[in-house]
Amino acid sequence: MRQDDYSGTQMHCVVCRKNIPSDRKWDAVTCSKECTLERKKYGRSRRDHVVCRYCYKPSTPEQRASYQQWRRRPQNAEEEQLFRQWREDQAKVEMVETRRANRKAKAEEAESEEPNDSSNVEHTRA
């Protein structure tokens, strides 16, 4: 039975609550290999409820359904037409945003390059 070096309390397994044997690694939190594997499976299942551990795609049932719907290809002519219309609308929105950003950048550039009139004025008074 291993004890904590600082407080002298007994160390317990986080899975089964048994005492951790003294032959385990000094920073071990489980009492056996089986408890270690069980803890690893639990951590993976918790993570898998958020994102897939292999591809990092959404992993809750609603998110998976939404992602599959997003990835699904059009099945008939009507869906194909709707998809093309959606894609064209997205392209138009992106084009408008790009134009606005370019205009704004040009305006800022013109303001910074515009000479200051007060510095170019020659003083003729004596």
C-alpha cells in the first residue's frame, strides 16, 4: 500500500477505489493494468461525445446527422438546382464582401498616401 509523500494519506485507485500497491509507478492513479485500460476507455468515450478521435469531426448524434446532410450529394434534379442556386448565392455574397474589403483597403491606402496640405504651403510673409 502506497502513501502520499506529503500528507501520509493512502492513495486510492480512481476507477475501483482500492489502495494503489507500492510497486506501481510513483504518479500512478490506478491500481492495475485493467483499471488503467478502463480509465482510458472512459476518457475516450467522453471525448468521442464531442469530436471523433480520428478525424475531429462532430460526434454527437445531431452533429453527425447535420454533417452527413451537409456532405450529402444532391439525389435528383430539384436538389441539384437548389444546390447550384445556394452555391451561386454564396459566391455572390463572398464577391460582395471581397469588393467591400478591397474598397476599404484602397480608401485607407489613399488616406495614408495623401500629402498634408499644410506642409506644402509656402510662407510668403516676411
